[in-house]
Amino acid sequence: MNTFTKMMAMAGVALVGVAVSNVHAVVLGPNLITVNEDVEDGSLVGWIGGNAKVLSTDTLSGTGHSVESTQSDSTNHYIDAYLGDSLDHAGGNYYFEVDYKTTGSNYVLVTTYATGYQGWATLPGTNGAWTHYSSSGPFNLPSGTDPYIGFSGQSGGDVFYLDNLVVQKEVVPEPASMLLMGMSALGLMARRRRH
């Protein structure tokens, strides 16, 4: 086996290894939230919540708008963002990130709704400081209709603000596609060698 053949064999093993390892890597699709753009345009279209949605100019960047909850002394105040028809009847693993702040130390509960409300994460109180939060792991959202991501403050708790919300679905590359890419690269290398 000459040097070139050995190099090709080693490259093939490496490419196949990369292809196989990438099968388990987390690949995320596009942002499923479009309401943030509406907020930046001064609209609350896409946001729902019986007692908890107003526009605010208090933002992390200092420009544009955020969504502000309204404090309630008797009931939890909440804001829901509609995830859109793209999630209808299509379950899977989802991740989210958001910029937020609370006026005190009370937490904000993050929930999802598809076939029923389910807890997703708890955002710690920030005492007035803007903070970025990214979910540390996936949340499996069952297939269903009217999917939402919701943010709920405690009863009599702090006002909270939300900005730059991103929700993405995990996309798993097909093993066959990854192997095909690796073999194609090998073919190109061999062709260059012959020329």
C-alpha cells in the first residue's frame, strides 16, 4: 500500500467517523417565533394573555420594544406566544432562549401548551437586570394543535419583561446523507490525485 492509498484510507475513516458522530449532534431548525418582529414594529400580534401584555420601550439593547407583563395581586399574570401552524400535529424536541428581566426576585415559570399545559423551565428573578436565558436541554412537545410557549409570574409577584424570544425544533440529520457526503469527499480527493 503506497503513501497515497494509506492517506486515502485514513481520510475515509475520519470522514465516516465525523459523519456518524454528527448524527448525534444537536442541529436546530429556524426560529419558530415571528412575534418578536411584530413587537419591534410596535405590535403585539401573536402574543396572548388575559391580563399581561403591554408594549414597553425597556429593552436589553435600549432600542425597539419588549413585552411587559402586568402585575396582579390575586392571580398569576401570564404571557403566551403562539408558535404557529408549523407545529400543529408535529411533535418533537424543542429549545428556547429569551432575554428577560423581573422587577424583583420572584421567578417566571415557562410552560408549553399543545394537548395541555406542561412545565418547561423556571427563570430566576433578576432584580431589575436584563438576563439572557437558554434552555439547557430539549423539551419534548407532543403533537397537538394550538401550540404556545407561555411565561407566568407568581401571584402578587414582580412585573417581568421579555425580548428576543427564539424557539427552535431539533433536526436530526439522516445517517445516509452524512455518509454520502463523506464518500463524495473521498471521490473528489481521488479524482484530484489522478489528475
